[in-house]
Amino acid sequence: MTSMDKLPLDRRTFLNEIEGHLLIAAARTEGRTAAARFTARLDWLTDGQRAEVERHFEAEYLTLTRASWERTAERGRQLRAEYEETYRRLRQRLLAACLLGCALLAATGLVTVALT
């Protein structure tokens, strides 16, 4: 038994890490495929040059993909904050309306009792 076996398993973190590895693997495959398509049109390249261009193309593809993921994640965080703030304000207004309704109902009841 290793020391890792004693640690509690956070399934959400574990699944997120697996998903991250799968996304990176898929992006690498897409990068390699795109690089191969790109260099296939450059028939004047030697095999060494072709391999070098494909390596650079794949690296640039991964860099752009990562930047895109980071922008998407940041926008998701911004939207979440905006939605949470809107939800909080709506809850406050609903609570205020309910309290006002209860106060009006109580006042109407008191007036009715006082008049009878």
C-alpha cells in the first residue's frame, strides 16, 4: 500500500484531470493532423524540413488552443459572476415583494378587524 492509497479520492478533481488529459491528447492529434495537411501541400520540403515544420505547426496549434481554452474559461467565470449577481438581486426583490405583500395583507387584516 502506498501513501497515495491513504488519501481520500476527490472524484470530481480526478474526472476533471482525466478530461483535461483527453482534451490535450485530442488537441495534439488535431494539431498533428492539421500539420500533416499543411505540409502535404509543400512538396518541395525535404523530410527533415517537413518534420521540423510539422513540429512547429503542432506547437503553435497547441499554444493557440490553450489560449482559446483560457479565454473561454475566463469568460465563463465572468458570466457566472454576472449571473450570480443577477440571481442575488432577483432574490432580494422577490423577498422584498413577499414582505411587502405580507405587510399589506396584515395591515388589511388589522383594518378589517378594527372596523368590525
